Amino acid sequence: MKRRHFLGTLAFLPFVGRAQEGPPEADPVEKMTAPSTPTIALNHLGFRPRVGRKTLVVRATGSTRPKSFTLRDVVDVKFRLTRPLAEGRSDFGPCLTADFTDVNRPALYQITVGKEHSIQFAVHEDVWRRTIPKAVGYYRYQRCGVEVPGVHPACHLDDARRRDTGEHVDVVGGWHDAGDLRKWMEVTMLNGVALLNLYRNNPDPRPADPTREQLLEEVRYGNRYFLKMQDADGKIWADAAGGVNGDNSDNHWTDNVVGTSDDRYINPTKRSGTAAVFATLQGLVGQCYAETDPDYAKRCLEAGIRAWRAFPEPPASTDDLAWWTLAACELYRATHDKEFQEHGYLLGRALTKRQNTSFIADQRQVRGFWMNGDQPYMDIVNSALPPLALLELHATFPDAADRSKWLDAVRLHLDEYVLPISQRNAYRIIPLGMFIGSPTPETYRPLAGNLTYRYFHPVRKQFWWQGANCHLGSNALVLARAYKLTEKREYVDLAYRQLEWIMGANPFAACMMTGEGMRNPYPHSRFIGLIPGGIMNGIAGNMQDEPVLDMHYTLDWRTCEYWSPHVAFYIWANSVLESIA
Ligand SMILES: [Zn+2]
């Protein structure tokens, strides 16, 4: 397609975006709760034979309650079983549940409840693994600064000019972050971190897996841009084309000519957390490319160490603290320099101090979640970063005196918070956050005492709220890694339940990865359309914390926009889960 024609096809598309949404009262998506059918909520991919549980959830939306379900092999029709459905407890309305974990015979199956059929699903060892090449391939579609054949011509060759001085700096490259064309640093660097963790966790790929070379090549593509975003002082700029005043004005194609009026802007803000993600990524690059391209590995590692040195002061927020801990681990692994070890220990100590080990808010039901100041920690992208950072310390420093404390902290978090809180809904998803009282005028689900929770972002706090599949993916990652150290099978089971919600085991029976499952909402991806392997923001909540999802093609970004962190954590979590037999 010629570039002019390509641009012409896009000209009619509406130009709405995050910063230009109307007030929340006018938001139609808040009313998009689950319809009465379908009622079968089952993971569309299927199940591994002996890893994870096989759970069926049926929403009880009608006046009669089905008593049983039938499972049959769609090929060998003689294989068929009927079992009772049990009344299950769920925060998302009445529902029935059943378990068929014992069905380990590899085949293609279908479940029937009353007159309703489920999707056909597989019991097979590779039901998750075969989705990984698709998820990895998502990033090729998102490449910026180069032609992606069949997707878009070379774009944004004129990126970008500084917001403060107007000076042009070459920051061509990287990945578009989402269903838009912007290039936020922290979240797109997370893609590189996830891909290199897949590289590390899958040292002997099978023929159908992404190859070692493909992973290195994709990360190198993104990293070309990340390296350009490092300022002379070692710190890292926040974004290119993120928009000038929190608006969406840079979210457009350009003429690729430097110096014309459509050039986009560099945001020269230099946050500690951005440098921490950068240092983590370059520490990984320093390790993963050491054999194949030692000069590149060395150059990137040096850039990471410059970013590390540019922030000598202790991190202020819990998520920054967690990321600097990860950075210390990766830089130590790349250099074996004691500086990173010593700081890693200090950061680990600071991180464990921020865990709520006593019962707060007049209740004795849950503890072990993290705090940010005097409030429970909540961050959709970095949701599980504090326990993940402690697990990384545990893996990096086998002789550390605090090693058992790090693991104990993660166990407390999982056993006294994550496992019990997820039992409050039949799907077993982990709420996005705990709260003290009701900070905004909307429903906060009471737990006990003054402690409340919401599965989904508050919608009355700010205009910005959205689905958080990355929160589920990152928790799946922590659960999978904790299993490897503890062999507690419940962790693996719960990890898969988080991913199953993304893949269709949810009240909408909708699969949120393009190219998998059925009933996929149409993505908010208004520049290039469908991207195979793309995962959308996912189910969000309304004021009552009921699930909402745009199944009505209204281009709602809150639930249906693609976003880097969902794909990144999906890949990273599966890279660990696949090593579990
Ligand atoms: Zn671009």
C-alpha cells in the first residue's frame, strides 16, 4: 500500500484518546456489564493435562439453576461424562462451579450446560505454549521507525523534538506502546525485560517456539530507541510522543521529515523509576548478548550502569524501590560487582519493611500486601513487583543472610493475602487493590474492619481508569516463581486462573487476546487494527465494582485497547509456567 493511500484510509478515524475523554458521568462503558448469556465461563485455550486445575464456572443468571454439565470428546463421541454443578461463592453474582481436573486424556472437548455449548477446547500439554509465538510476534507489528510489511510503512522517522528547548534529537525506533502511536519508556522497556526473561527461561526452544535469534533481534530493535533516550547525565527521558500537556496531540502519523510542524515531542522528564527499568533491561542485555555480540552487550551494560549511578538517593515509592532491586540483581549478574550486591541487600531490606506484616484497619483476615506510605500499594503495571523483586534477590544471591526473610515475605504475601482474597470470587482473580475505607464516592467491597477492596480501578478517583490484565499476568508470574521454590501446588493452580480470566474464563466469556478463543471484543487499535497476539486492557469495573467490557464496538480504550504490559507479563509468566511439569 502506498503511503498516501495508507494515510487516506486513516483520515476518518476519530481522534479521541486518554486525555480527551469526557467526564466519567457520560461514560457509556460503565453500563456495559455482562449480558445474561453466555453463562459458561471457561478458559478458551483449554488445559494442560497435569498442571493446574480444570475449573468450570457457570453464571446462574436465570431463574432455574442447571444441576449438571456434560463434557464430551468432540471426535471420539463415546467419551462423555456428566457431573453435578455445585453452588459456588462469588463476588460477581451467583454461580455454579465444577472441577474436571482428573480428565487428563489429550483430546478436543466441549462442555454443555442445558442448551448452551462451550467453545471447543483442548486438553494438551501445549495449550499455552502455542500462544507464545503469537504474543512475541505482537511486537513486530508495533515497531516504530521502520516499514512493517503488510502493517504500516516506515513511520516517525522525524522523531522528535524536545518539549523544553525545541531541539531535534534522533529518537527514531522503539515500539508503539498500545493501540496508539506513542512511545512511553517504562512500559515499552518492560517488553524487552519480558522477552529476555523468556530467552533466559527457555534455553532450549522447541521448533515451534520463538527462536533465540528472533528474541534477541526483537529486543535489539526496541533497545535502539531506549539507548537514544538516555541523556548525557545518565538519566532517562520519560517518553517520545506521549503528548504535550497530558493530551493526545502527538498521537498521529507524521510526514517523516525533520523540522516540519507535525514533528512529535520528547518529554525530557527524568524519573528515578524510568532509569531503574532501563538499568534492569541493560543488565539483562549485558548477560543475554555476551556470547553472540560482546561489544553490544558491554555498551548496553555500561549505559545501564550510568543510569544506576545517576540516582544515588534511595527510591521514594514502592514501585521504584522494587524496580531498583531488580536492577541491582541484573547488574550484579552481568558484572559480579559487589556494589550491586550490597545495594541489592539494602533495597531488599527497605522493600520488606514496606510489607504490611501486622493486621491493619481493625481486621484480622489478611496481611502481607505491600504499602506505599500509609495506604495499601496499588499499581496496575507494577502490581506484583515487590514480591517479584524479592524473588529475584533470592535467585541472584544464594549466600545472602536475608535470603530466608525474602522468601518468607513472599510466602506471607501469598498465603495470607493472595490465596484468601482470591477465594472471594469463583474465578479466583486477585483484586487490584486493598483500601482503607472508601477513598472515593463509589463501592469499595467491605472485607472486615475498615479494610475494603476493589477488583477493578476506582472510577471516581480520576478520569483515568482501565482494565488491568497486566495485574493478573504479573501475579501469575510471582505465583509461578514462588511455586518453583516451595512446590506448593496451589500457587500454580492460582497462577493459571489469572491467565484463564484473560483467555475467556470471565463473566463475558470473552477472550482478550486477538487470534485466540472467541467472542473477542474488537480492539481499540485505531491505526493498524487487529494485531495477532495483542492483549487488550481487559475487564474493568463500574462504580459498583461490577465487571464491564465493551462488547459493543464503541472503540472504548479503557477495556479494549492493546497495551504493552499485558503482553509482556503474559509472556514472562508463561515462560516460568512452561518449566513446571
Ligand atoms: Zn511510528
